[in-house]
Amino acid sequence: MSLPPTVASLKRHKLTALLLVLQVSLTCAIVCNVAFMIAHRTTQLRQPSGVAEDELVMIDSTDLDDNAQPLVRHDTDLAALRQIAGVKSVAAIDALPFNLNDWSNGIALAPNAPSRAVATAYNGTPGELATLGLHLIEGRDFLTNEYVPIDSAHDWAGIDRVPVTIITRALVEKLFPGQDPLGKSMYPDDKPVRIVGVVDHLLRPHVREGTDSEYATLFPMLPDSNDVTYVMRTSSQDRDRVLKQAADALNHLDDNRILQHSQTFTQLRTDYFHRSRTMIALLIAAAAGLLFVTALGIAGLASFWVQQRKRSIGIRRAVGATRGDILRYFQTENFLIVTTGVMLGSLLAYSLNLMLMQHYEQPRLPVLYLAIGAVALWLLGQLAVLGPALRAAAVPPVVATRSL
């Protein structure tokens, strides 16, 4: 099929061809970005938290007695929770992946130096690593004498008393690329903290973009507020029973408290990503609807042109054009329109992506998504035009003589 006659035919229908090109370009720009957003959100849904998700249950406790001694209360509560059948280990902590309780601070490598990264500080009682199921890939756990003493300040007031820390592999690669971090010091505040261990994965309470999501540190500091989260590790089949017995045990010790967010870690993760799943469903529906409307536009315009060109098609058939020639003509015409729309749509896709990067922290759109979008639109265009093209190919040569 020669292209010049096809191009000349399109020039005689400039307005309708231009409208279809614009529709295809807008579809390309939006669908490419939507597909990337769906893939990006789906990747976030599958991020490993680093903890033993199927074995963890948790319950938040808020002591209503302002004069209570939190650290003493936590020891009493932990002792009672350990007595529950099926509980392998238990710890009092201040934060968990996906619970949004994010205490972050800048990490420097020298006194008064600029921060190299911002990392979440996890605090917990002894046994935190074992309870959470964190995978220690280098170094060791905290020693008993390394915990900040009970009678000392904790949280921000006590961070300068922390002697050692355990950090994530992602933070190691940020602070000490290609180096062994064990024994090295970092500065979460004014005084150095020595690194004694590295865990494979540990997400922050609030998921961020890229490797930032795993910039986390564990400090041997005990949660010292009236609000605390008790985490228990048990078998997956015992989780519901352990949760119920844990609430009963804590209320039996002291009912002057509020217990809330009694749930498994699986439920915590599901709740955290609920909006993301809803957004993915809406994005899929929007992309599918836009592709459907574009297919209707292509098919409708092709049907209109077939109706308008019946006589000319009959003449071509009368002078020797085969059904395959007519079919290829309409397919080539559609391919030219869609290709022009894809080229313009690629520019619009990058422009839209730059806007999303600026205002919504969306990552840069990979070229691969433009290629996938182009192929999808070419296939969609060919399928949409196939019906009208087959009807055009079925026009008999005798049609050319009916108006004579």
C-alpha cells in the first residue's frame, strides 16, 4: 500500500483526522502516566516490611494515670503478656512499620556536619529484634548493659546517652557505600553512636519513595510515655486468641487505661494500604474507560468514512483492487493517525509527569511505559478499525455504477 494516496486522503479530512489525533495523544499521555502510577503503587503494596508479619499481634495501651511510672508499668505488663499460652516473645515499642508513629532525625557522620540522611528511630524493650522477627545480617543485638538506664532521660532528652545502634542495610548503603559499617560511628544528635548491627529490611512507619522507606535505626532506649504498643509474636493460628487474652490480662492488671488498635500486623498493613488499593482500582477503571472511549472514536470515524467512501471503494474494486487492498488501506490510514497521536502524546506524557513530579512527588516516567503505551494504542487502533475495514472490503464493485 502506497502512503501518498493515504496521506492525501487524510489531508482532505483535516479536521476529523486532527480531532482523532488529539484524542489518541491525550489517551496516550494519561494512560502512560496512569499505568506507571498503578505499577508504582503496586510495588509499594509488595514492599517487605522486614518483620514477621504473619506472626505478630499488637495492642496500644494508654495509661490514664498521669502519676504512673511508665517504665515500671511496662515491665509489669510485659511479664503478664509472656504468661499467655502461645506467646513466643513480647516487647514494648514506640513505633512499627505502617503505624504512622514516625520519630525521625537527621544522621550525620561528624559533629556539626550536614545530615546525610533522615532516618526513623525505633525504641523498644530488650527482645525487640526477636519479637519483630528482624533478620540480623551483620553484627549483634543489644547487650543488657547498653540500654539507657531506667532512671535516665529517654526519647529526645536521652538520645545523647545512647551508646550503640542497629541500622538497616539501606541506611548503610547511604552512609557507608562499599564499606563495613560495624564499629563506625554516626551522629543522630551531638554525640557519636557506634553501629553494632545491621538488619536486612525494616520499613519506616510511613512509607516513602525509593530506598528512603528503609532508612531506619534501632536504639536501646525504652519507651517512657504513657502511650505504648505491646507487640507479641505467636503462631498465625493463635493470633486471634492471643489478642483477646492480652486485652483481658492488661485490663485485669489495671483498668484505668485505654486499649485500642488491637489487631494483627496483617490487618495493620491492610488498613495502611486501603487508600492505595482504592486508588489503584479507580486508576484502572479510568484508564479502561479512556481506552474504550478512544476505541469508540476510532471505530465511529472509520465507519463514517466507509459510509462516505462507498462509491470510491466500489470504483477501486472495479478497477482491480482486492478486498485485502481495501482492508490494508483503512488499517494503514488508522496506523498513521495513531502514530501521529502517539508522538504528540509522548511529549504530553512527559509534561504531565513533570507536573506530577513537582506537585505530588511522583517518580520520573520510564521510557518503557511510552513504548508499552504506543504498542497498546496501535493494537487498539487496529482492532477498533477492523470491523469498519472489513465492511469496506465487502463493498462490491457494482456499487460504483449505482449512481451513474
